[in-house]
Amino acid sequence: MIGRIQSRSRRMVSLLLGLSLVSVLAGCGADPDTPPGLSLHTEPGVDPETWVAIPAASFGYGQHEHMISLDEFLIMATEVTNAQYLQYLQDALDHGRIRLEDGTVLGHYAGDEFHGGRHEERIDPGFYLHLPLEDPASRIHYDGKGFTITSGYEHHPVTMVSWFGAQAYCQAIGGRLPTEEEWEYAARGTDSRPYPHGTEIAHANANYYHSGDPFETEGGWSDTSPVGFYNGSRYGEFQTVDSPSFFGLYDMAGNAGEWTGNIYLEEHYRYIRGGSKAQYESDSRVWYRNSATPTYVSPHVGFRCVQSAQ
Amino acid sequence: METPRSRYLFTSTRGLILLATGLIGLVVAIWGTLSGPMVDWGVRDLTVQYLGMDLDPAERDGRLVLLYHTIAYAVIAICVYMVTDAFRMTTAERRRINATVTAGYITAMVGGLGFGYFGHNWFMHGLYLLGMALLVWAAIILAIALWPFRKEYYVTDSERAHFRCGADQERFAFFMLTVFSLGSAVLGAVAGMYFGNGFEAFLGEDIVRYPHKTLLQEAIIGHLHIMLALIGMGASLIIGRWLNQRGWSHKLGMPLMVLGIIITSLGAWSVTVTPYAHYVIYVGSTLGMLSALLLVIYGFTHLPREQLATRGMTKPSRGQWWSALLHDPLKFGPLWQMIFFNFTVSGVGIFMAVKLDEIFRVWPHREERIVLVGHWHTLAALIGTILLMRFADMAGVKGRLRQWFGWILIIASDVAFGAVLIYEMKRLIVTEYLEQQLVNRTMLLIDMGLGLTEILFGGFLLWRLIDLFRRRGHWSREIAQECGGEEEGTR
């Protein structure tokens, strides 16, 4: 009798454990809700066509501030927006610089030299993913005639762009991706600030995970915000603090992470700076690095470009 | 001025463990408010404001290093108290070791947290170094006291693993554990002196993708892996001692554990000189895990047998056998947690090593960091639950309270760390864009599991704190019991 009861108990426990696991996993994979701010706040806070001149100087690089010197360069004041990227895609498609295949944008890359480093992957010359068009996270789509943007995201940073897609855009406008050193210098300048805008970070400074901005859904999904959103304006109940970097750039902490251009010896990884809307604030410290394979695309990663001063 | 209570807290095994456990609880309670949901609820700001903490974002990595070291020192002290209590040695040796390790971890805790979180006070920095030096000295005198080849410590029970000369192999295992822990601590200390003095603190998970790490960076990686592995092996040995492991499982398990300690340590140290160190570590850790498996087999045989004997059952049904096995959650729990390790820690580690280039290095570094951080947090916390169960038994948790305490601790911690496993591996089943529901649910389970575990831990400490104010509380009986043992010279 006891044995039967215990056998039943075991079955019940197994059932409960199974149900618990199913309930954790059930519904996973659902699209996040539309954030409340999407239709209300659509304009950029800073003109995305703005470029900022960064003077030549020496500065303390990285967490431990090792001094390095950089030449003068120009850098975009904001991340590249969906509208800017769409314009490029249309032009590149018209001129045959990219091609569409299986719902993706592909472009040619000349390849990297392979050094046989530990864990290094070959990047041979060939066509690589620039942007998936049919992924639910993509904001740019192709309707058979031309590219379109999901309404409301025109002035949000373009995301779901691979490193190849980012560097192709910068090349197309006569620039390149910033090096990690240039990115960090543009963010922190010549002082020791840990965040682009200063020594502390709060909800009013940047779009990071659980920062309570209008682009966060009730379910906790954190979406991008229009570029330059944190310019001191009030958006309904949400008051921002004007949070430019040392040199006046915006969104260098949070919103979209940003691809940088360095190609390191014996590594195929490309580095991403600036935290993102999906990362905690500590990941927005100016020296914090993330890295990924160059074909990686993410709803949290975008980029901005630089040009040499001459 | 010595009072009975101060004598209990600073000289008796149970009192010393209670003090260390209480201090860990205090640190967890305060420092736990600086991260996780407490930040969203604004509790961190209150803690920082009221305690006058100085949280420079540039020094976050260094602070974290100091924080988990101070907690680890207290855990190591608890292990030392359990070892000095479990093995025969002179009263003078026991007192000297316990006093030194106590002074060491408390000094390091006060100095480390004071220096890291309350401004760079150099006096605090000095205290931290002094505390660590005392811990090293405590380990040296512990190793001397544990030397197994003294005739008076030879085993007389033929069912326990021993050398041909009669020396106790279990004592030898603890001796080797102490010696290799010392060496592994030095590995970290040498690198720490360099990085610490230059304030170039970094977290191991941040540098895993560097193709060329410096010798000292490799030393840090070797150090952090081996210290946790050795604490885990120590916990396994402590539980084996508690359950009075003997017979074939003991005779086979002890040599395996000794080899496991030696090979895993040498493997971790050799991270500094060879890229193939992890193969050596695999061999060592497999031996250690086999030894732990033998302990689990012994426990799963011995616990029901003991319980069934008290019930007078000679031919139990399967249900009765299970009931007997699960009768005492505080004894079943450590064995179960060792099995649970395999799903949440060892299995993940092996899967990660095998699929590193195919899966984990395709993910962004941030995802790999989450797995790494989840991995060793889970390992450390599960070891913590095992030691807590042992201490709860020593502290006299009995009857229905024992059942509730044990089962809630097992279930809550396993729910939390099972959810951590799903969270850290989520990229295998869901994309970044579609992850939110999974993240929310696993986070809820993690918070609930950890919350319940912490409430239980807090309740346990509160019970013992209230007990300290009673004239004839558990503490008075425990110290009387221990003093009785000490009068015999050795226990």
C-alpha cells in the first residue's frame, strides 16, 4: 500500500516537474509587444547627418588608462539610422554592390589574412551576410520593389546589421568603422570618465536594460530609441538629461551597441562598444568590450562611421 | 574580557562556524542589495547612501574581486573548522589553527571590504594583506597538524582506506588538499600582487577570448578554477567524513580523490605554461568526480540501510527503500546536490569544452560570459548549500524543522540553479529578439529560489542569534560538549 502511494507520489512529482519545465519554456519565442513610446516619439533628438571633429591628442585608453595618441578624425554624432541605411541599401542594390538572396542582403568582402591563431576562423574573400530581411527582429524589409522600414523606426539606430554590412555602409559614404581607440576617445575624451556623459549613469542618461524609458515594454523587452533621444527633452512623463559624450556625441552608452573596425592578429572576432539597450548599465562603461563573429546580427547592435580629417 | 558566549563564538567549532556563517550572511545581505532586482527597486542607492560606500564605476572589477575573495575566505575558514573538528590533533594545534584562520578571514574581510567599498584607505589595504598572510600561515600549520604519518593517527578500523603502514588515507587526502590549496593560493597571490599593486584588476571572464594571454593572466585563470574545484573536493571529503564513509567505496574513493586533487591542481597550475592544460584538468577532475560518485553510492546504500534498521525492516519494498533514503534531507541533500552538480556545472563545463568553437565562440562574448559566470556562481552556491546542510546538522536542527529546512533548501536552490542553467543556455533554444518571456520566467524562478534560500539561511541565523541570548541555549550545551572532548587532549 505504502509502495503504491509512494509510486503515485513519484509520478505526481515527475508530472509537476515536467509541467514546471513546460511552463518555463512555453510561450518562449513570442514576439515582444510594441513599446508604448514607438508611435509617440519618432523624431531624432539630434540630426543624424551631424559629424563631429575630434582633435588629435593623447588619452588614457581602456579601463587602466594606458596612454595612446590619435590623429584628428571626424565621427558621426549619432548611430546610423534605419532611414540612412535604407537609402544606402537602395543605392547599393541599384549599383549592384549588394545582392538579395533567400531573404537576406549579401555583399562582397575581400577577406582577412589568416594567421592560424587558436580559435581563429578563416574569413576568405566572398559574399557575406549584411542584413537579414525576414527575421522578426529586422526593421528593414524588402517588398519586391524596394526596401521599407517598420513604421516608427525610421530614426532609430539600424540594427541586425553584420560587421560586413556596417563596414560596407561606411565605405560607401567615404568613411570606415571607427577603431576601438577612436571610439573610446570620442566617448571619453581626455578625462577619466567611465561613461561617455560623465561619472555616473542613471535612467535619464541612456537607454539600457530596465532603464524605464518609453521604449521598454511591460514585459521587460527593451527596444531601441530614436537617436539622440537623451538630449534633455521631456517625452511625456519621461524626462531625459542632455547626455552628450566628451566631444558631443550621443548614444555612446546604451541604445545600440556599436561595431568597431579593428582586425586583430590571430582573431576573427570583431569588437562591439558602448553597451546596449539590452545590457545593464555597467556594460556601458567606455572601456567595456563585447565581441562576436563578423556575421553576427543582433537587435541590440548597430554602428556609426568615421572619416579621416583630411 | 572572556565571557561564555565569546568563548563559544571564538573557540568552539560550532561557535566559530556560526560566527563565519553569520558574517557571510551579513555580507550577502548588505552587498546583495548592490545588484540584481535591488537596483531596480532603488535599494542599492539607499545602501550606498546610508553606509557611505564609494562605488567608482572604474573600480567595479576590483571591488568584485575583493568581495568574492572575502566570502571565500570565510567559507574556507568554515571548512578548516570542520576539518580540525573531524580529525584527531592536539588541543593546542586545534586552537592555534582555528584562532589563526579566524583572525585571518575576519581581518581580510574587514580590510578587503573596507578598502574596496569605502574609499581607498591604505590601513584597510594593509589589513587585507595581513588577513591573507594569516590565512596562509593557518594553512601551513593545518598541513603540519594533518601530517598523516604519525603513528598515533594510524587507523585501527580495517574498513577505512589506509596505507600499508596504517596511515589514514582520508587524513592524507585532507593533507594533500591543504598543501595543494596553499600552492594554488600562491599562484593567485603572485599574479594578484602584480595586478593588485598596479590596480589593474580584471575579471577572468573578460579575457577568455584573448588569443595571447600573459603568464600572470593565465595564472589568474588557473587560480580561480582550481580554488573552487579544491573547495568542492574538500566539501566532498567533509561529507564523506560526516557520513562515516567506509568499506570498498572508501578504499577506492580516497586514492582517487588524492590523485584527483594532485592532477587537477597540477593541470590548473600548468595553464601558465601549456595550452593543453585542460586535458590534464579533465583527467584530474574525472578522478575527483569518480571519488564523489563513490561517496554518493555509499550514501545511497548506507542511509536507507541505517534508517530501515531503525524501523526494523529487513526486506523493504522499493517504496520503503526510497522513503528511508529521503528520510533525512540534511544527509540526503549533500549527496543529491553532488548529483545535481553534474547537470548544472560539470555537464555544462564538459559540453562547453567540447562545443567551444562550434557553439560558444560563435555566440557574442557577452553570452559566453553569462555561461561562465553562471557556471561558477552555481558551483560556489551549491557547495555553500552542502556546507550549510552539514552545519545545520551540527547546530542541532531536528525533527520537523529539519525536514522543512532540508527540503526547502534542496528544492529552492535547485529550482534557482536549474533556472540559471536554462537562462545561461537560452541561446540554444531562443534568439535575442524572442527571449524576453524565457528571461522573465527563468529570472522569476531564480529570484524565488534564491530568495527562499536566503530567507531560510536568514531564519537559521536568526534562530541561532536568539539562542545566543538564552542562558541555557543550544550554545551552552554545545560548548560544554566540546570542552568535554578537549579535556581528553585530542579528539
